Amino acid sequence: MLTYFLRRLFMLIPLLIGISLISFLVIHLAPGKPTDVQLQLNQKVSLQVRERLEKLYGLDEPLPVQYAKWLSRLVRLDFGNSFIDNRPVMTMISERIPVTLTINLFSLLLILLIAVPIGVFSAVHEDTFFDRAMTVFVFIGFAMPTFWLALLLMKFFGVTLHCLPVSGIRSISFEYYSGWEKFIDYLRHLLLPVIISAFTGLAGLSRYMRTSMINVLHQDYIRTAKAKGLPQRRIYFRHAMSNALLPVITLLGLSVPGLIGGSVIAESIFAIPGMGKLFYDAVMSRDYPVIMGVLVIGTLLTLVGNLAADLAYSFADPRIRTGEQSG
């Protein structure tokens, strides 16, 4: 098991470098430069000033040289400074990443707590009213635009009912609250973003869980367990569900990129100062160091999520652990 973990861990390094190279080329080949964004309000700027800015940012050098210098700084965990306010990119990310991780972790927890029971119950009660209603819910979840749902929830809970905040992560008088009031205020601000981030994943994962559970329930060993007179609860939750969770674990790891990407929409709509909002602002201003820093951190989190899914898969299936140990 340790050998498998170390091998997968070392495989992350070339993957991270390859993804960073592709990202670096894409953002530099996209139309527009940081100097164009900064000088667009002043059309009288001379060509010499533009060239001086490009030299200051190192944009006058060939792309391979720029990437090599950026990669050498990355080894030292230095993403450089922002083109906009000259702050260290690592400092900017460290200020924003706790909010994004909190939203994503709560979203994953919400998906697991709701999607797995819905999928199991739909499979056990196949072709019932509940199963058909959940099927409709899944199609709605896949078809409904996230930003449109966010606007609807903001209008209903924030404007109509006035029960939930619709922007930021804390109230204006947050510093005057007690410890418990601060915690409740923080949760109230994160409730709608977490729901928006989890909605699509919740619909998809519940469907996958249903399909996987139905396939397991049709296996011979489940029929044998029923013929022996074992309690249904034990059959469903001990024998069937443990095997049905295996493909769902893999899909859960693959859903991490969607959650991180979805945080850009949620944080932009709800004005949450997270990594997604930082990435959006950096793209709009062509702030290359910040864009690359956020992409690398997001890629690293995605790869770690996939690694965690593989490890969870090996723990859930004893045959994988036995194979690793025997090898």
C-alpha cells in the first residue's frame, strides 16, 4: 500500500509540470496583454512606454525563456508578484484559498450526505414515484444553468424573505459579534454558495449511485443473501452498498475539478473573496502571475483529490489491498 501511494505521489510531478506548460502557453497565446489592459484608458501612451512595461514584466523575452524562469521560481514556491498591485502571488492566494477550500469541502460533504442515500433509496425502490421524481430532479440539475439558479436563490432568500445574505462572507458588524454569532454569520453567508456549488454534483452523483446500486442488487450473491433470510438492512448497507460505492468514489474524485471550477462562478456572483474570484479578476486584467498561481494550486488540489479517491478506492475494496500487499 505504501509503495502504491509513493508511486502515485511521484507521478503527480510530471503531470503538474505538463499541465502548467499547457496553461502557460494558452494564457500567453490568448488575445490581449497586461500592458494593453493597463494602458487602454490612455490612448496617448507612446510605444516606448509600452515596450518599457513589457521589459519590466519580462514579456519581451521568448516564451520558452519566460516559462523556464517561471518554473525555476515555482521550485522555490515563488509565483512572482502581481502585475496589478505588485503583491506576492503566494500571499494573495494564501489569503483567498481558505474560503474556497471551505466552500468545496462543505459542497463535497453535502453531496455525500444527500446523493448517496437518494441513490440507494431510488435503487431499492426502483420504478416507484420516488425514483421517477429523483430522475426528474437529476435532469433539472443537469439542465439548469448555475448562475441562473444562483440569481433565483438570491432573489428569493435575500430580497424576498430577507433571511440570508447574498454577498460577501461576513456582515458589516461582524467584529462586534460574539464567537458563536460570528460562526453563525459565517455559515449563513456560505449557505447559498455551497448549495450552488453542490447542486450539479449532487444530481449527477445520486444518479450514478442509483445505477451502481441496481447493478449490485442484481448480482447472484445478493440473491443468495436474500435466500438465506438475512435482514434487508444488512443486505443493502453491508453487502450491496460497499460494492456500489466503488465507482462512486472514483467519480467523487473526478468531481473535484468541477467544484474548483464552479467556485469561480459562485464566488463571482456572491462577491466572495475566494480563489475563484481572484482568478476571475486576474483573467479580466491579464495578470499572468496570478493566473498561473491559481491554476497551479487548482491543479494540485485536483491531483490530490484524485489521489485521495484512488486511496479510498483501495480501502473500500479489500481485493485491491490484497493485490498490493502480495505484489
